[in-house]
Amino acid sequence: MRPPSLLPGGGGRRELVPLWIFYPLIFVSLSLPNLVYSGTGWFDTLHIMKWACTMLPVAAISLIGGVTLALSGPQRAGFRLDLFGAVWFAFLAFISLQPLWADIFAWSTYFKEWFFFAVLFAAYVFCYNLFDSETALRRVMWLANLNAAVNVVFAELLIRDMNGICPLIMNVPGNYIGNTGQQEMFGLWMAMAAMNGVYLHMVYSSPLYEGARRKFLTWGNLALLAFNSWGLWNSTTRAGMLALITGTLVLSLAVCRCRGECLVLLRRVGAASAVVVLMLAANIGTAYFGWSRAYTLINKTSDMLLNTSNFGARREIWITSWNVFKLHPFAGTGLGHYKWHYLEGQREAFKTHPELKWQFTYWAHSEYLQLLTELGLFGAAALFAAGAWWLAGFARALALRRPLPPGTLWGCAMLFLIWFDALFSRPFHRIEIVIWMPLAFAWANRTLFDGEPRGSMPDGLAARLFGAFAAAVAAAGLAFFYSGCVADKCLRAATLTKNAELQRAFIDEAAKSLMERDDAGERLAYHLLAVAEATGRPEDERAGIEQLYRSFRTKPQAKQLVELLRYARETKDLAMLGELSTYLRPTPRSGGGAADDEK
């Protein structure tokens, strides 16, 4: 049983955030972001609008809920912080203190990541307290599945270079990504939509759905499931496909152990899964006519099976990531700083693996490995221990055959789906994707840990301070994001003008924003170099090179490395050339074979 203060109408629960405000806001956060992008009116053409649609609704909920809690206290507000939420809050405290021992130098990156995790924490806390309607859960699944279907349409137009017929489609012809911006995230979004479809087909076997209503919901959901499954297979994203299989298996296992009518529900899960498999057959069957991307999928799958040691071209990235960890084993690189240490880690990896190819990436292509490098040994160990505790609670529920409601079954299946994908991809770094994880946790934890200590706050100063903290963080996040949006517009304006003074003014204005300060520093370097090219004065060129070097020290990237190496050769700056050359792949000694060209 849930505590009385969390039951509908109990303890003034609706005072925390009015449901007529909460549900529309959280629905926007969950169902809209993967369909929008910023466009060419912004410097960041992809993420700004996705962040806005995901994070601003949660910030508004936190602001309202935090003020209510601070003024009314937990009993009147109907607020409860469960033990899992307390653990999550402890993690937020850990990353808040990390600058005390970790070398944080890219503060824009750090604060973006910090607010990212703060949004996930807030989403969990308020979903745990407020999102308890299975009807609302099914509705948001429908909205998300419709979003996925529209993305499939967009992806089909993109792969055929027909995106010009609709201005709402990203201008990335030839890529099967819809408006998600990246193939792996498109595949994961399709897998999550398919998981929702399998669950919906299962619950529509309930006696609550009869007659025409049941037929409409069942067949409408199956049509969406089939269409989104087509998009999943066409994405050729192996991690997403395997994640869907994992989620479906977990759902089936939980149904077998925790539901009395398991045979009926399993048949429904099997029927929905058959639709997914049939769409794979259709995908393969139509490849000959050029209607699908099955040949690409078959080639990628064959490579995965024949080159198992390569882990889908991830082996070299993982070796480098392990070297990043070894360079910072206890303090970690700092939140969000993995990518700024990749070149450093690759330099170390070449010492023991000279056969590696030279490359650069922002991501470890395994969230667990990236968390290990960023949090350090102790931080990652604590986080993984919390995950193990949750898994133990799930295993205990299965072992005891505890009756789990449908929403809990879905929450567990969705969590396993996302976690499996995180083995090979980066869902934790796309807020519009991982925002579903707090919702899944909320639905799972209310039942899995029912009867365990809930960490309830007393009706006193601690609870009210927590509410004030939530509201203050929400307000700070809104201010942070607003300043970032203004700065992003300034950076975009700077790229559109040829007037040097006006361009510098825009860049200086953007540099005032903590969110965009690092990007502004990079743009300033290119501005100074362009000025030097126009004036032809050596001192102007030196100023531009020095600024580019400072930007590289803050955000070490391959593009800046190549440019700095060129400038160092041209200006005969042997000190800079010697330092930067250490990031390159070592040249084999005579008789050792020819090295690949540096890229």
C-alpha cells in the first residue's frame, strides 16, 4: 500500500502541484522533445529547443511544487521523499561537491550536466508523488508513440532526400534519423515506442476494455507498433534492437512471476512481439526494391557476429576510455569532462596499443564506462551500488511473486531497456530520451519498495528547506537557460555579420553567459584569426592563435588540434608544436610498418 498522503484525495496531496498543471507540463516533457529541433535561427541548431521542451516544464513543476512545500510543509502538500529519492539526492550532492577534488575547467559543460541531473531528480520526485494515474500513463505512451511515428515519416523522407517538402524536418538529407539528430538515439526512441506498444497491447486484454473501444485501441496501437517497428529495423541500430528484446524479456518474466492471469498477458505480449518480428521480415523482403535498409542492417549484424572482439567498432574507444580512467582513478575527470580528456587518454592508450587508429569522440559509447571516468572509482562504485540495490529489490519481488500492477511491470521493463542500451550507447546524455527513466523509476519503486523505509521528511524545517531548495534550483536553472538562449542567439548573429566590430560585440555579449562562455571563447578565437587574415599583422595572428590555444585547453577537440598544429608549423612555434604533437599517433620505427595517415 502507498502511504495515505499519497493516495488520491489524501492529506492535501493535490496542493503540491495542481494536477491540471502537472499533467500537461509533464506530458510536454515526455512526448514532444524528440520531434522538435532548434533550426538555423540558433547557433546550436539541434539541442536548444529539445532542452527547452524537456527541462522547462520540469523546472516549472519544481518551482510550483517547491514553493508549495516550503510554505505548507509535507503533510499539507502531500509530499514524500522515498529512500530511492534520498539516494538520488545524495548523488546530486556528490556531483555538487566534485569541484572540490576534481579538476573542473570547462564550467559551461559542468553546469549543463549538473542541471541535467537536477532535472532528472526533480522529474522523479514529482512523478513519484503525483503521476499515479494509469490512464495518464497510457495516454502519454500514445503521444510518445505518435511522436515516434512522425519521426519515422521524417526519416523516410530524409533518406530519400525529400525533406525539403516540409520545413519542420531537419535538413540532414541521407540520414535515417528523423528529428532526433542522431541514429543511435533514433533507434532507441523507436525501441522505447515499441516497448510502449507491447505493453499497451498487453493491458488492452483487461475486462475494462470491451466492445468497439477495445477494438479501436487494440488495432490502433498495433498499427502504430508495426509502423514504429519498421522505423526500428530501418534505423539499423543494433543496441536499440537488443534493448527492446531485453525489455520484452523482462516484461515477460515479471508477468510470469507476478501476475495471476499470466497466460493471457503472455499471449498478448507474444502477439505484439510477433508484429515486431513480422515487420523485420517485411523489411528484409522489400530491400530488393530499395524500400528498406535491410542490407545495411544485415551487414552491420554480420560484422557484429564475425568481429565479436570489436564490439561494433567500440573496442578502441573503450580502451581509450579505460586509459582516461587510469589517469584520474579517484577524483574522476569531473562531471561532463570525459570528452575533454579523450585526446589525453588516447595518448596514453597508444603507449600500450600502438595499433589503435587515431580518432576523437565525445562519448565512451558505454554510459557505465563514461560514468566511471567522470565520477572516479568511489563515486561510480556508490552509484553502481545503488543500482545493485534496486536490482535486488526487483529480484526479491520476483522471488516472492509479489503482485505487481501493470504500471510497475512497464516501469521495470523500460528501465532494463534503457540500461541495456546504455551498455553500448549514450542515452543518459540525451535529456529528451532519458527523461522517461525517472517516470519508469517512479512507477516501479512505488510497488517494489512498498513497506520499506521511505525517508519521509518530518513536518518541519528540513522539509521546508528542501522545498525552498527545489524552487531555488528551478529558478536558477531557468535563469541559466535564459541567459544561454540569449547568448546562443548572439553567437548566431555573430556568424551572420561581416562587420568585425559588431561580430566582436556579439561574441563578448555571449561570453557573459555561463552556459555559452566556452563556446564564445572558441568563436572569439576564430574571430581574431579572421581579423588577422584581413589585417595581415603578425600580432593579430598571434592573438588569435593564443585564444584558440586557450579554447583548446578548455575544450580539447580534434578540429582545434589540427588547426593549432598547422599554425604552430607556420609560425615555427616549436614549443607548441612539441606539446600538441604528443596527442598524435606515434610513428612506427623503421621496419615496423607504415602508419595510417593522421585524420
